[in-house]
Amino acid sequence: MFVLDEVIVYEKVIMTDNKLINQWIRPEIRALSAYHVPDPGNMIKLDAMENPYTWPQAMIEEWQLVLRDTALNRYPDPGSRLLQQEIRSAFNVPDNMDLLLGNGSDEIIQIIAMAVASPDRVILAPEPGFVMYKMIAQFVGMQYVGVPLTPGEFSLDMPAMTAAIEQHQPAVIFLAYPNNPTGNLFDRKQVEEILRLAPGIVVIDEAYAAFADDSFMPDLGKYPNCLVMRTVSKMGLAGLRLGYLAGAPGYLQEFDKIRLPYNINVLTQVSAEFALKNKAVLDEQTELLCQERGNLFNKLAGISGLIAYPSQANFILFKVDDGRANELFETLKAGGVLIKNLANAGGLLQDCLRVTVGKPEENERFIEIVSDF
């Protein structure tokens, strides 16, 4: 009877918890699914747009000496001043623009959304695009409007974008440049037109700038509502979780009021400073990946039954004929290769998969499995 009583009490606690959850957790949050990151195990990891290369041994040893002298008993510099100087120098941030650093681009997107948040305000972005734009809009209680790209080319549908801007008067427009997950750069003149049309802020998300041949960083100041957001993740520092936003001081000073104190930890600060002082190594790796991207695209494009889409990022989106994308994805997993499955996303991504550019031997294994399939 004692055990039965415990079960009854336990069930009452569960029921009470569910009641409290339903009472206090917002319905739009309860309706969400958590962002899922699969465990790659021992598979070749080509799913997350990471740089597959490590640093040279001599550079690793030098970095370890830097870490050895880093004080973990003290809070980090709240303004990350030395790191900001390295970022300005490494990425040619205009002198008259401010910087805001975040725990990855995700935190910066969240800071921007929190700064403008109101239930009657809109965040707008082309779709398919980076999933965090929509998720964070929901997190902060804003409306989200996605404007479909054109089929086949994944270019901006300017009549639809213009109409959406006019109708919704978005507080923020996010434009990924190059776009994720399609890999293409939008037409520059169309992006400039959106900057002129937008009533609010336009964030040019240049997460893959290292692999692209154009940037809006030099244009900061030309458009009063333009901000440029980047991350160091794709160029080989994904583990540091460091993003940065460049733009007019007026905007960034307001955003900085929301940034949590000490959001960039001391290990990230000193490691990123060290890495950017050795940026030539990262640039060399980036160049290797750009070469491999071309090789990988040509091989994919030569396989019957696939459509590979040109990319200026470190990944390639491709479509599988005959509705067999899920089957190919599982075949790759069985062969020890993990890529991103977008086949069930619907819309323009139906039957699509996305592969990150890896090392030559990793790419060859991927192509071998796809060719056999």
C-alpha cells in the first residue's frame, strides 16, 4: 500500500506540474520543438558547416602557453576590448562603426529582437533561411513573416518582398548573405533596394563571408539602417562561440544595454585574440575549402539524378530525384557519413540535402557513397 501511495502522490505531482506549465509557459513556447543537434558518433561529420582542419602543432603549443597564463579566477573584460581591436583589424571594420560581440550570432539575433520586441511588430526574412530568425522571433513574442525565394534559383522575389515590407512594416529584416541553407548570394542591387525600402533595421548576416566574394561591411554608413553580422565559427573557430555585429554607434549602444555582462568568457577572448593574430593559417584553410567546394560541386553536378546548387558558402545544397533523399541520407549514415537532411522541410527544400565541404578524403568518401547509390 505504501508503494501504491507513492505512485499516487507521484502522479498528482506530475499532473500539478503540467497544470503549472500550461498556466505559465507561453503557448507559442510550448508549441516549439527544441533545436536538435544529432550525435555524430564516429561518423564523418559533414552536417554543421564546420572547418574540418585543426591548427598546426606549433600553433597549438603556442596557444596552450597563452591559456596557461590566463587567470580563470577573474571575470573577463566586459567589453572584450583587446578582442575588439583584433576583429577590427582582421576584418576591416570601418573606424566610425561600433562593434557588439555575442556568444555566437544566435545571441546577437536575440539581442536585436529583444531590443525591438513588441507583439504587434514583425521580423521578416526570406525563406528558406536561417531557422533562428523565426525561432527567436517566437521566443521574444514577435510576429515572424517569411517571404519565399524564387523556385530553382533561390533568388529574392522582389515583388513579394516589396509587398511584404509595405504590408508588415517590419522592425527588422534579416538577409543572410550568402544564404543558409541555399548557399547563394542574393543580387546586390536587390539587397540595396531592400535597404532603401525597409522602415526598420536591415541585418546583413554574413556568417559565410570568408567563402564569398562580396560583403556589405564597406557599405556601413552608406545606409543608416544597415548592420552587418558575422561569426568566426565557419572559418575554424566554431568551438569558441563568437559572433560580432558592426554598425552605427547609435544602434549598438542601445543593443549593448541588453547584452548580459561578461557574455564573452575569458577563454574565448584570449583564444580568439590569439587565432586572429594567426589569421593567415585560417585564411589558408579557407582557401583549401574553397578549392574543395569547387571540386565537390563538379562531382555532384556530374551524378545523374541529382541537382547541385552553386554555393558561395562552405556547404552545397543538392536535390535528389524520385523522392529518394531520405533513402540517400540513411545510406550515407550507414556508410559513416553524416550530412544535413532537409528533405522533409517542405516547400523549396523538398527532397534536398546539404553537405558541408570537408577534407578531400572526407569529400571522396561522400561522393563514393552517393555515386554508388
